[in-house]
Amino acid sequence: MAFNVAVDGPAGAGKSTVAKAVAAKRNFIYVDTGAMYRAMALYFLRQGTDPKDEAAITAGCREVAVTLGYEGGAQQVYLNGENVTGQIRTEEVGMMASQTSAYGPVREKLTQLQKELARTSDVIMDGRDIGTCVLPQADVKVYLTASVSVRAKRRYQELLEKGAACSLAEIEKEIEERDYRDMHREHSPLKQAEDAYYLDSSDMTLEQVVNAIIELIDGKRGAVR
Ligand code: DC
């Protein structure tokens, strides 16, 4: 039986960095489900689809194939066969993904693929609804969060390092908006699963967070070397 770890939490909580590190330490496949919603969002942006136009989004879902692959252990996401991994990390795509991921047909399409991956492989999967909807039977569930101001500062730092012009106040506002939308949508809103372990990383180092999750995993399945 495949071993499944679910990591949910709001934007900027450090889920992907933490999940990647845990995957490397325990030989899991890391599945970034946000990248799948971002690839769909990129498709809608390219089509000029209005994120409020439910009919157009539903129709678009029939024309899109989002698939995953791995190159040297790094997840690659494909949109209708095109590798779009390098094009989905912008704020514009993130905002669009937050809006278009609220629709049932978008979620149904992507969760099917996520469930299939987890059925056949040991995975650590991060997202918003993994512990609650996609993998309710996951062996370990973590809800990883941090305060809005800490998440905004981390994002600000990342953008500065990339040389991008940005304002901390603007980033804080965008994070609050995304939190609200992700937590209040009708389909699979972001919330902590009842049996998820709550981790607030505001005052923790990356290593401390990774170790806390490794402890949970090893406790569940017995230490792996
Ligand atoms: O984790 P991220 O920032 O890459 O996610 C982008 C958007 O996709 C996020 O605002 C909400 C959506 N998302 C989702 O609805 N469910 C998931 N499992 C993952 C992401």
C-alpha cells in the first residue's frame, strides 16, 4: 500500500519548500497540486477567459489536459503537452488560479489525477484540500500555516532576490485576499482536517518544520533507516 502524506495550508506558508525537503529525506514523490491549478489558470489567461464566466471555465475544462512528469526528481507540469513549469509562478497566474480553482469542474478534473498518483506511489502532496477531500485516508496530515505578516515578508524577500519590484503592503493585501477566497469558496475550501497536525511556522526554521513532519511520518510507519 502506498504511504500518503497530506500538507495543506494558506499561500506562502512554506508548504512546497518543506514538502520537497521531506520528500528527499524519505524518498517520496512530491506532488505540488497548486502547480496543476496554476497550469489551468495559465490556459484561461491565454484564452482571455473571464474568471467570473462559469460557463466558459466549464467548457475550457473539456479542452485542457494537465499532466505531471519528473525531471531529475523535479516536478514538471504540462498543459496540453507543453511544459509550462517555468511560466506559472507569477502573481498574475496565482491570482487567476485562486479564482478559477473555485469551480467544481476544475477541481474534479485535477483531483482525479491527484488521487490516482497517490494510489500508486508514496507521495507527499501539498495544496488546500488534500487532507480534507483528495486524500481523506492519508497516513499523515499536516496543516502548515504562518501569520500573514511573516508570509508576506518571506514572499517580499523572495521577489527582491529575483530582482522584482514589489511593495510589502501590496503583497500583504494579496495574501489576505487569497486566504479569504481559498477559505470561503463553496467547493473544497481551505480548512484544517480534524485529524491534521497543526504547525505554525511563524517562529520556526525550515529545519524545525521538516523535522517535525519527519517525526510524524516515522512515528506512523516506523523509522526508515
Ligand atoms: O499553492 P499555490 O499558491 O501554488 O496555489 C495556487 C492556487 O490554487 C491557490 O490560490 C488555490 C488553488 N489551489 C487549490 O484550490 N487547491 C489545491 N489543492 C492547491 C491549490
